[in-house]
Amino acid sequence: MTDPRTVVAVAQFAGTVGEPDANREAAGAAVAEAALAGARLVVLPELADSGYMLADAGEARSLASPAASSVTLREWRSLAAAHDLVIAGGFCELGTDGKLYNSAAIVDASGTRAVYRKVHLWGAEKKIFTPGDDAPPVVALAFGNVGLMICYDLEFPEWVRLAALSGADLIAVPVAWSASGSVPPSGERSGEVVSAQAAASSNGVFVAVADRCGTERGEDWLGGSVILRRSGYPAAGPVCENRAAVLTASIDLRTARDKRIGELNDLFTDRRPDLYARLTAAAPSPSSS
């Protein structure tokens, strides 16, 4: 009988702003390491080619390229073909509309299967990038359906639920989690990891997060790469250390299609969307000063 499990990998490595060749080399080495472990899907960090700590829109523009002619996506296609796997990772995109996007792509040997533009921008990203306005894509692959979103997107329950309702078995999430963003009390996991666990558990989906490590222009990264089971418990990681790492886990993505909890409950059929409509009608509360 064919083993239904798939080896999923998340690659954590340091990036440098303005050195796309070196960043692509680091990504290639991580993909090769994951391939040796049998990975069929490899997730790379946010803005894996340009580096994250961009000074301004001018610097980002000098490092961005259209998805159709991206050297990064072309190299990922070659890596995918050479290692018989799929890559999901972040890149700096120059749209055909001339705007800059914090984007991610799913790439296999046939080419770019999906491009996603980050919808929920974090911090100074708002001064550089234009937010996307398309739903997270879900790509049907040989081993399961893979959804895609980026970092801060994961902290919006409605957005993760949208991907899950669209059929995602696993959500790939390139991230750049700041070590100072959510400093946990002693003995606790970071808030970012906890949010990812909640997203997996509340939707019954696998979640694969690839973070960066090292220090980039004075910013220390959490290094919180993790692969989560559909229960929300880790299958590998989290690392939460300032070091490069390639984590792998062997999972059957298709089990995420069963949303039952015991005999009487189901994560999807127990929903009451008729009542949730009031969410769109309710105005957000003003922030306290």
C-alpha cells in the first residue's frame, strides 16, 4: 500500500537586505537539505530574496521584479524540478501596475502555480508595499491542497478560515517574526507561535511556518519556524532560536478534510454563518489613546 504521508519542510535561514544572490543561494542550500530528508513541500521565509528590513520604497523597488520575469521564481522552478518537490516562499514583487507588493508564490517543476500578495501589512511595510486584495490561493498538488498567506495574515481568524473553507489541507506561511514583537513570560511560547497553533486547531488544518533568523539591520528575528498538526500541536519545532534550521515532518495532508470532533461535533458544520454576518456590520471600536 502506498504511504499517504508527505514530508513537509520549513527552512529557517538568515537573509541580508540588498544581496539577492546570496539570499537565493541560502534558500537553494536549504531546499537541497530538505530534499535529502525526502521533502515534497518546502516553505521559505517572507521576502526571502530581497531581505526584510528594507529602508524605503526606493530600495525595495531596486530589488523587486515582476513575477513573470523573477529570477527568484525561475530558480525555485529549477530547484523544484531538480529535487521533485514544491516550494512556497516570499519574494519582493513589482506589479505590472508599477506598485510594490510583499508577495509569496507556490512553485513546482511546471512553473509558478500561484502568487499571493500580502493583505495585512505590518508596521513599516505600509510605507513600502501596497496591500493585496485577493483571497489566499489554494493549490491542488499531488499530495494535498496547499494554501498560502504571509506572516501577519495568519493572525486574522477570518482570513485563515477563508483558506480552510476553500479546501486547504495545509497553509504555508512565510514569516518574519521579530524577537521583540511578543516577548513571552518565562516558560511560555511566543504569541506568534501560539496564534499559529490556534489557527491550525480552530480550522483543523496543518500549518507550516518558515521564519528567518539572525540579525538584519539591528532587528533580531524570533526564529519561530514550526510545522503544526491539524490539532494545533507541533509536529516539528518550534525552533525559537537564533540559528539556521530545516525542520521536517511526515504527515498525511488529506486527514485535514475530516473536521469531525468526536461523534457530535464538526468544525465546519457547527458553524453559524447566519449569525456571523453581523461582523461585517459592526464598526471597529476606536483605539484608545
